[in-house]
Amino acid sequence: MSSGRDHSEVDFVTKAQPPPPGAATIRRERLLDRLALVAGRTLTLVVAPAGWGKSTLACHLVGAADVPLVWLSLDRGDNDPRRFWRCLLSTASSAIPDVATAALRYLELGDPQVPREVVSSFANSLADVGKPLVLVLDDYHVIFHPDIHATLRSLIDRAPATLFVVVLSRTRPPWPLPRWHVHEKVVVVQARDLAFTPVEAAELLAALLGEEPADGVLELLMSKTDGWPAALKLAAFGVRETCDAEELVRGLSGGHREIFGFLAQEVILGLAPPLRTFLLETSMLSRLSADVCTAVTDDEASRDLLADAIDHGLFISPLDRAGTWWSYHFLFADVLRRELRRLMPGRERELLVRASRWHFARGEFIDAANYAISSGEPDLITEVVATAWAPTYSDGDQVTVVRWLDALPDHARRVNTRIGAARTLSMLDSGDFAGAETVLRELSGGAVSTDRPAGLVSLFTGFLRFKEGSLDDAREILSLTDPAGMEPRMLSISLHTTLTSVVRFWLGEGTSAELLLSEAQRLAVEVGSAQGLAYVAGHRLWAAAERGDEAACRDVLADPDVAVLPGGSRADDFDVTGTHFAFGILLSARARLALHDGSAEEAWQLARDASQVVHLGAGRPDLAGVLLTAALAAKAVGEKEESDRLAAEAEAVLDACSEPGPILTAWRGRLHPDRPTRTRLLTERELAVVELLDSSMTQRQIAAALYVSVNTLKSHLLSVYRKLGVTSRVAAVRCAREMDLLG
């Protein structure tokens, strides 16, 4: 769940619709015939530099096919795999209802990496629906994240015959194009294919000029531009404004970018000063509307000037059919920005700051952060990222948050508490405890201790101490921390409740831990964190299994939100690759329950998978718990060598914990080769109490049999539970049997 609007109306309106074809475009029938979707190729790859008409060709191509369409206009902010796929799948569901419902469910699990099931589920749903779907990815060259390349490659490999993918890019994606050529899955269109023929160029110029070009001008233009559509179109604007078209064309020289720059300058210089200034001052905007242009230029005439620019056809294209959002052609915007810097030094930063603040005020954090970073204004970058990181992180866009943090000025990283919280959380999630310690020390101005540090520093210090395995320190710090007044509020409250409940669980405080775990699960659902939900549910299941409460275990697993998580009871096959450690906790807890039920083979399969995903990011107590469970499961199926290996690994983790707590101490005792004898672990009186617990006698009857008061018996029980690391009578008897403590 996110408080921003980056994935709602603004993003989808401008990103998820094909740009309407301009008034002066022509249909390239020779190309359309070659690329007809009925040709059966899964992928149509159009690769050419800017200005070669890739988007226009794709518009005509998909317009000729009366099929559902997904069109995504990409930008560099889409290099977050989950953000990319969320946008793609949501748009697909709009085109074909429910076709991506299952895939979206897997996607919202909170893992920064996209689970394998997202792609397979989407491909299977497309095959089941049986309806054709066209997927167009415009400006794919801005994508550099390897996971996006890999998941799209997987989709193309798995694609049913009804899926047609059209990729428009300035560079070739890192895909196995030769193999796909052999299997007739791809057709590639390049710049030489997109170059206008003399007939097409004449048709375009006639449409733009309203008349046939003068003798000699067409031939000269073709020789100078090699049929480059952008230069042909811009030259037409120049021809309209000059008395000597042939002289203008003869002045063209150099490469394509130089030709475009020359023509663009000629057009810009010929405009009225107010319109020229407007173009320069809005050139850094990736998307234009009347409102954002007014805010950025601080000129109420911007609405009319935007309309003038549109009427002139100045390389400005609509991004929605309502005509609210527009964008400049990349090359034209590039020329405008260079002119802005030349004519108005320093003005660009001021305009970027205004753009960032306008989007920030509307909760459009992705745009706000991008403009802030482009401005290079350190205070603004800090302000935007400090507010935007929490909802973006909770929304699963961890990659985006890390990119923002990398762009921050050094000073902000050291002294801003909210920025420090973001850095600490990303480091703790990746297992960088030393890095987190350094950040917290910088924020607190010295050593990080159990003293009462302020606000978020206190919360994350408790988090760090727990991850390190200092449970008593973590409990003390968290007990002194009140998250209610912190920002981000809901994330802080949820994290504090989760940490406190888990610390209490490992310290053997059964009842209070389970009550808090239930509240932590409710908060995880409220903030929309699938990782948090899996983490808390796993500890609830561990706790219920420890006290032998099978009904409570079944309730945890039957929860509809929990059941569909990776590692949940109704999830598909578990994929250990790239899975967040929190889902391994849930899987391990299910393994321990299976052991209690006598299902050793099932327990070993679950525990083995869990042990493979928890090493990156899991705190030491959780890691030790998963490894000990796996060792116990391996022992149960006769895998002695594997059990010994896992037990040794768990021992090393526990040795690094300063205070592992009674639960883990007891779990270790069930596997340790030098486990204590009956008399070393429990006193003779405590052994007598345990033997009577394995009966139908009530506490009052047991007290009478031992000739002690009920209160004295309760003291003995508390001592037994603490030493065995359990919280109930049933669990104490079971643990005593496993440790051969019963005669």
C-alpha cells in the first residue's frame, strides 16, 4: 500500500496508452504488410536511433489489428522490476479482465525481485483465456535492470500463440535473438528499413506543407538526410518559414544529430519570443500539462502557449486521448535544453526545483524525486527522499529507494534521521549489520548503546540488536521506544510491534509474545507488506507449534492472506531463487509443525527449502531457528550427515549471539551431541514435576502428590519451561521426551 499516486491516474494515463498519431503522419504500407501480426512471430523488435518513426509505425501496426492492447511508454524510473511488472500487469488486466489477477497476487508479495511465478502465471492465464493480446514496450532502451530483461525473455520464451510483443528501442536488448530467429519467434526492423523512400518522403512533405515540395528540394533533402523521418519533418517546418527552401536544405551538413540541431535552431529562432521562451523553460519536463507548465514557468499564459505549441506541431505528441498530457520528441527536447543552458544559465535548476515541488505536493513521488535529483539541489533531494522512501519501500519498490539513497548528498546521509532509517532498513534487509551500525552511530553522534536514543534511531537500534542476536538489549531498547510520534508513522508502529513480539517469542515470553504477534499480523496487512505478513505468521506458527496447539496452527495457515504467500499452505511450488528471507521463516515454521505431526518427509522438504533462502537478511535468532529446524528434520529422515552439517552451521550462528534466549537454547539441546544429562539440566524436584506433567493430574493434584503448595509448583513450572525453552505443559512433556529426560 502506498500513499503516493505514482502508480495511479497520472502514471497510467500517460504511460499506458499509445500516443495518438499526429495529423501529418503517413501509413507505411510496405512495412505494415511485412509486420502484420498474423505473421505469427511472438516478438517484433524495432531498433533504430531517435527520430526514425518507431512509435508511429507501431501505432499504425497495432491499429490495424482489432485486438486488446497493452502499450507502455517507459522511462528510467521503470528500472524497478516490481514497478515495471505492476504497470504491465495492471494494464493487461484493463485490456482483458482478470488475465493478470494471479500474477499480480504473486507480484505483491513484496520481494524486490520478481518471483518466477509472475511470468509463468501470466503466460498460463493468457493461454487459458485464448484471446489475442498485443504488448508494446516503447523506449525500451531506457531499461537496464537485468531482472527486467530476464523476466521478459522468459515471457517471450513461454508466450502462447495469442501473445504478440512489440519492442521499440534505440539499442538491442540482451536477448537470444539468433535462437529466436531460428525458431521464427522474432522479426527485427532496423533504421535502414524505416528510412523513407522518395515516394513516402514526398507524401510526408506534401502533408506538412500543404503542397508538393519545390523542384530539387526533395532530392536534396533525401541526399542530406538519408530518409531520416525526424529531419524530413523538421525541415518541412523550416521550409515553411523561409523564402529560399533550397538554400536552407543546402546548409545541412554533418551527422543526424547535427542536422536535427541545425534545423531545430532554425525553427526555434523563427518563433514568437513568448512561445520560444515557453518551449525552453518546459524542455526538461518528461510530461507536460497546462497545470505543471504554469507552475514551472510561473506564467499564467502557459496554458495558451502550450496550445500554440500543439497547434504549431512542434515535435510535441499527446500522451493521452484526452489531450491533457504531452511530451516533446527526445531530440527536440535535447536541442531546447541546450539552448536553455546557453541563453539562460542557471535557469534550468530553478525550473527543475519547481517541477519537483509541484509533483511532490500531489504525492507523485517518483516524478518529484527524479526532478529533485536532476536539479542537484541537496536540500530538496533530502526533503523529497526523506518523505517518499517509506511509502515507496512499502509498495515494494526497494530498488527505486536504493537509487534515491545513492543520489543523496553525504551530509544528508549522516544527519537526517529519516534518511538514516531508510539506509539502515535497506542494509538490515540485505544483511549488512556493520553498515547499519555505522549509520546509526553517525545519526546518534557517537556510540550506539542501550541508552534512550531518540525516535527512529532508537527503533532501528533495537532492530539491529535483534538481528545481531542481543535479545535482552533489543527488548530493553524497544521497551523505551514509542513509535506513535514517528514518521513514517504506520511503518514505524508496524515494525516496532513486529520486533517486540518476535523478541519476546525468542525470550520465551509465550503469552505476551503471541498477543503481540496477532497485532503485528494485523498491522502487516494494513500497511500492505507481504514480507512482514509472512515473517509474523511464521513466528505465530512457531509459537503455536511449540505449545502443541494444533488448532492455533491450523488457524494461522488457514488465514486467506497467509495461505497464498510463498511458503503458505496454498501457494504453488516454492522457488528459492531470489526469495525474501521472510518467506523462509513461514516455510520453516510449517516444517516444525510437520515434525510435530509425524510427517518427517514433508518436514525435511519444507525445512530444506527454508534453509536456502534465509542467509541474506535474516537476523541471527531467526537464521539459527531455521537451521536448527532443518537439522532436526534431516535427522528425522535419517540424513545424519546433512543434519550434522546444519547443526554445526546453527552452532556457529548461535555462538555469534550474545543472548540467544531459552527457545533457541532448548532447540539446540535437542540436537547437540554433548546435550546435558537429566540431572545437569533439571533438578531432581523439577524432574519429578515433569514426570507428573505426563499424566492427567491437575496442577493441584500434582502439588499435593509432591507435598508442595500450588504457588511453589508454579515456580517449579516456570523454571522448567525456561530451561526447556517452552511455554506450555504439552510442549514441556514433548521436549522432555525428545531429550530423554523422562524415565
